[in-house]
Amino acid sequence: PPKPETPPEGPVEPDKEEKKPHVIVIMNETFSDIESVMASQGKEVVTETGEEILPFYHTLNNDMPNVIKGDAIASVYGGNTANSEFEFLTGMSMAFLPRNTVAYNFYLEKNNTFSIVESFNEAGYTTIGMHPENAANWKRDTIYNDYYGFDKTYFKDDFTGLDDPEDWYRGYVSDKAVYDKIIELYEGREEDESLFTFAVTMQNHGGYQNHNFDYKIKVEGANTYANEYFTSVNNSDAALEYLLTYFTEAEEEVIIVFFGDHQPSVTYIRKDMLGIEENADDAARIPQYTVPYLYWSNTEIDCAVPEVTSLNFL
């Protein structure tokens, strides 16, 4: 038999592992791009000022080497945010669960839950779950900590010192304040630490009937409910620009995934703008379930993502 190769003299230094990119996922509450959905139907959204509802988001396009964007079909409309969260984190689809149920409340247990959080934990990341609302909402305190296994979690009580007016929007912790928290944790990381952060925002939550609201965006012909919504996502658009501008200058590689969880439950938008009647069939309702997704990095992105997908595939 052949002789075994002579082992090298002295200890062998393992290859130095390449630093992993930081990954930030933003599931933005009720964020949708009605302008693009309308455009796909050959219609146009006209605002009283001529300003786009999402001016920054629309500057990002697939011709850029660091951008992938498209549409995702959500399984929920107007609420049940936790189901979109469940689909993204687990890769499973609500298509296999009964209608009008919430996976978090009825089906998840510690012994049947798997998610990309586990994958990031196993890859050596510090995993962070974040939502600036009550920890018990949709059982997130239990699910984030015990089922998904985030290393660290931050809920409303952890968002302290919010003294700037921009820290609040419509009575909720603002998108900008959430992004400031993400930046704070990024800046406080250990030198060899790679972060996976999953954040669910709150400021665009439904109930668009605030009195004395400052309607920055008014769509011609729209009612106050729709205009409060459009003004809110316009504010989210500015906050997204703030976040990406910060990480553009980051020395380490950062990947940001941004998507909306569902469209707003606003009859004017569904019926008068998108033209979807209450008794429409599923195929006709697709525009009402369409939300945008964005992959962005401060370096080039070299991967393929379908232009139209669903949240569980993101």
C-alpha cells in the first residue's frame, strides 16, 4: 500500500475566516408602493404638490450594482402582521394553514419552530430581534426568545430616551428612532462581531383618523384616511434614506433587506384607486396584496432574486 503523506512540521494555522457581512432586515409596518401598483395597471397617482409619495425609494433601481428590488405577494391584507413575519423568518407559507388564523398564536411551539435565526446563530452571528411595541403582542416575547432563539431582543420598554420629536410619529416610535437603535447597536458591536438584526417597525400602523394631522402628501381626490397613510409612508421613505445614507459610509460590508408586511386597510385605496371590489376573486385581488421588497448593500450584490416573489421566499 502507498505510504501516508508525511505530516507537515509544526502546528498548522487554520485559515483566517473572512469577516461576515452584517445583515439588517426591516419589515416595515404597512409599507406599500401604491404608485408602482397603479402604474402596472396603466394608471397614475397625482399628488396636489406634484411630489412622489416615495421619492427616495423610486431612485433605487435594478441597474445599480448594489440594489435588487421587486414585488412580493403578501398573505395578509390590512393586518395580521405576525403572519408576514412568520413567513419571512421561517420560509413557510400561510397557504398551508387555515385562513384567518395567526401562526404565532395557534401553531408555533418550541419543538416545531425553525427559522433563519438559527442559521445565523450557527454561522456565528449575534442575532437581534427588535419591535418598538409591547413584547407580548402576538406572543413575540416568547417566540423571539424561546422559539426563534434571538441572542438579544428589544421591545418598546427598551426604547428609552426618545426626547426628539422625530422619535415619535402618530403616537408610535418612529421608523427613524428604530433605525437609530440599529445604528447604536452596530456602533457598539465587538470588533470581531457580525450582526443579524431583524426589526419590525410600527409608525404606519392602521387607524388613519388622527385629528389635526399634517398632511404632507395629498393625492388628488383621496380622502383623509388615504392621505394620512400616504403621508406616513412618505415619512418612512425619508427614514429609509437616512438609514441607507448612514450605512453607505460603513467600513464593513452591510446588507439590508427592506419590505412591507401588507397594504393598508383603506377602502379608498383598494376600491377607488386599485379598482378592486369587495367580491373580487383571488386573481383580481393580487394588486391589493402586493408589497415592495428591496435588497441593498454598501458593496455590490451578486445574486438573483425574482422580480415577483412572496414573503416566504425572501
